[in-house]
Amino acid sequence: MSRKAVAVLYEAGDSAKEPRLLGCKENELGLRSFLESKGFKYVVLSDKEKLLDKELPDTEILITTPFHPAYVTAERIAKAPKLKLCVTAGVGSDHIDLHAANKAKITVAEVTGSNVVSVAEHVVMQILALVRNYLPAYTQVIKGEWDVGAIAKDAFDLEGKVVGTVGVGRIGYRVLQRLKPFDCKELLYCDYQPLDAQREAAVGAKRVTFDELIQRCDVITINCPLHDSTRDLFNKEVFDKMKKGTYLVNTARGAIVNRDALVEAVNKGIVRGYAGDVWYPQPAPKDHPWRTMPRHGMTPHYSGTTLDAQKRYADGTKDIIQRYLEGKPQKKEDLIVENGEFINKSYVQPGKV
Ligand code: NAD
């Protein structure tokens, strides 16, 4: 019997005619001939539930993506006794129950770094869109209106503001690098893996605690993974302590921000504007309250899936599978869990930041 690899990717319809849109169901990450030449049956699905469950019993390699996350729960892992390798085509493997993967000794690897510039650019775009009140201004133009006062009364410059990132890994650091020329008053970060003095000085950033960051920042950007201690990190208690009128941009994971507490904080004006591209669950249901809350600049989850990024994570997925098939070690930076252990330290928080 041939071996089986399964990929769960979003359906793109007509958009799939763009051949560089590799990460969709139709274009299969460009892996079909490679996998078939290695004796694999390659099944590509967009259904993340019933059809996936049907394939799991004899799947050896499971490829998923954060943009259309198949939630690989402990129950699903229990249905997949032959599963050896889960590859995340992209960055962020929180959609996989990593504790259950460890128990089953499944390797989880992702294409580290593949889309970190793509996301950092998106973060800067969304910070500027909120602070400068871009979206309401654009909407006026589309509607045939012209009311400068209505826009300008809520528009600011980024210069002179205090900006902070929760998490200063690959994306958080790149956001700080890109913000440096804007002459912000201060650039702050909180992280349990601090920058070394040289990297800190290069961007002019200062490390603070999470509590200090939320009390001092005019703009906060979230750039940490979703794990046990970041789920619901931004909850009612935190919003109540936050500086009033803060802008919040979250391209990390939707579940880091409590859905209903955010809506309340926006309605109270604690959060002056919210943007990002990540939701829980995904796709976001039609009635998700973030779609209709005031002063938001949300997009579907696409910041890390530009055509440039897709090429990088498609190549990286192939490299991870090739290493697995040849029995070669994975690149350490790509490993999230292996042999029952967390290898990536960004998912293991030793204490309060
Ligand atoms: P990274 O591992 O390089 O950096 C993450 C940083 O977060 C690490 O320094 C880690 O110590 C820190 N961290 C972890 N828990 C923390 C906490 N409680 N408080 C403060 N800092 C904490 O990862 P990265 O490449 O920068 O990616 C970060 C996350 O961004 C990913 O895990 C993923 O969830 C998300 N992401 C989103 C997209 C997108 O398209 N929207 C694309 C790529 C990544």
C-alpha cells in the first residue's frame, strides 16, 4: 500500500489561475509530482472536518496552513495512528494540539521565517491606517462624500507616540526596525526572551513588563505565538488596566484577544481602533462581532500569504518533507516539537513577562 500525505488548503476558485498562488487547494503547494515520485498518494482537501477525518487513519504526513487552519485536536491525532509529521506551511502551529502531538511522538515543523517580513509590513500598514484614520477617509471618497473635519478629528501622526510590541521575535523585531524611522517617542517591548544589547540599541527599543507596556503605549502590536499563557491574554482585566485610547494591532492569533472583551473595550473607547488579520475560528463566521464593531481595520488572514511568502513557504514545506524522507535532521529553527519535546522556546513561557 502506498504512503499517504494529506494537505488541507483553502479553495481559491478563479484566483487559482494565478500560478504563484501556491498555497490554495487547486495549486497544491506545487508538491504533487514531488510527493508522487516518492511513492506517496497526495490528497488535497479544503474540508477541515469530515473529509479530513476520513483520511486520517492512514495519513503519514499532514500539511496544514494557518490561513485555513485545520484544527488538529487531540481527538484527531488519536484517529491518526500512522501520522509522523505535521508540516505547517507558514508560521504558527497553534492549530495543532502540541501536547497531544508530543504524546504521540509526532514531529511538528513549520517554515520559520518564511513570511515574517510580509507580516511586519502588514503591521506597519495597519498601525498607520488606524492612527491616521485612513479607512473612514477612503470610505468617504467611495460614497461620494467630502467632510475633512469628520476625518481629521480622529487623525494623528505616529511621530511622538509610544509604540510597543508583545513579543520581539522575528516579526516583532522587524516591526520595530520598520518603525524606527517614524521617530516615535519610545519603542517598547515585552518578551521573556530579551534582545541582546546590540539588537536593542540598533532599534532604540526598551524592554518593559507586560503591565508597563499596556499602561504606557499609544499603539500596541501583538507578535507572540498563541500558547497556553497567551490565550485570552488581552482580557477584560487587561483592557481595564490599559491606557485609554490605545490602538491595538493583532496579526499574531485571534484567540490571544478575548472576542467579547475587545468589543466592550472598543465600545468604551479604551481601544480607539483595532486591526489585524487573525480571528478565531477561521474562516470568521458571518456574525463574528469584530466584523461590525466600530473603528476597526480588520482583514481576512492574508498578511503572511503574499505571493512572495507563498513561494518561500512552499519551498520550505518541500524541504521539511525531503529531510524527513531522507532521514536527515530538520533545521532546528523549523522544529516546534519533536520526540515528545518542545524544541521551539517561543511556545514555552517560563513565567510572567
Ligand atoms: P518567533 O518565535 O520568532 O517570535 C515570537 C516571540 O514571542 C518570541 O521571542 C517569544 O519569546 C515571544 N513570546 C512568547 N510568549 C510571549 C508572551 N507571553 N509575552 C511576550 N512575548 C512572548 O515568531 P515569529 O516568527 O515572530 O511569529 C510570531 C507569531 O506571529 C507566530 O507564532 C504566529 O502566531 C504569528 N504569525 C502570523 C502570521 C499572519 O499571517 N498573520 C504569519 C506568521 C506568523
